[in-house]
Amino acid sequence: MKILICYHSDTGNTEAVAKSMAEGLAGEQVTILPAKEVDPASLNNYDVAFFGSGIYGSALGKSLKNLLKDVTAFPLKVVLFCTHANPEPSTFEKAFTKVKQQIRDADCNLCDQFDCIGENRNPQIVEILLKTMPIMKGPLEAAKGHPNAQDLETAKEFAKSIISKL
């Protein structure tokens, strides 16, 4: 099976999850690339594509957004994944709304979705969040040290489970 894992990662969290997923797909023909290095015209050359991003203010990272807006044909099977500093599902679900619609419009199968809490490692953003939204202190503290070894193992097992279902 020919599999693409592409991702946008500002802090390394999503990249770490993507690499763990690739480990879980050992034995398959896996290509893992940052989204900015993926040719949108090549996507339908894969049996399955995993698209991942950190979530930034309830939005996908710029390179993944740019890739997805230029897609002319999706693979028949798609998996979505993300990392986020806020455990509230609405913050990361919103980011994938347009992508899910694109997948439906293309008559592709959204196989599953994976999310993982990830530490916001940008001190300027953390400072702004704490000043403007003190309510974020708890979620930001809860995200410290993530993704951790258990999170990455879970990502690996998630990827294995996707392939076993296909």
C-alpha cells in the first residue's frame, strides 16, 4: 500500500506525531513529508494520505492549508491528525471543517481522525494567551511535555489500526 503522511509543524509536535505514525506503518510504502514539500497533483498517486497540522487559533498551519486548497484529486482514503494546546474539542474540530467538506465533495473516504495534545512552545504566543485569556493557563499547563512517549505510542498504534481496517 502506498501511503503519504504530510504535515505542518511549527514547534515539532506534529512532526513527532507524523514520524510515530510512519513507524507504525513499517512494512508499507510510506512517504513522510512536510506539507510545503508535497506536490498537490501527486496526491492521487497514493492509496491513503494522512494530513496533519498543529492547530493555531482554531486553524490549520499555513503550508497544509495551501496544499489542500490546491488539491485537484484526493486519494480515495484520507486520515486527518492534529496536535493542539487546548483540550477543548471545538478548537481543533473547527480547523478541519473545510477539509472534511473537500473530502466529501471528492467522494473520498475519511477513514479516521487523530488528535494529540501538544505543548505550545512559542513563548510569545503563550504570553499573549495568558494576558488576553487567563482561562488558558490550565490548558497550557496541562499540555506541558506533550506529546510525550505515551502520546507517540498511541499515534503509532492509531496508524497501525487504520491499515488493519483497510
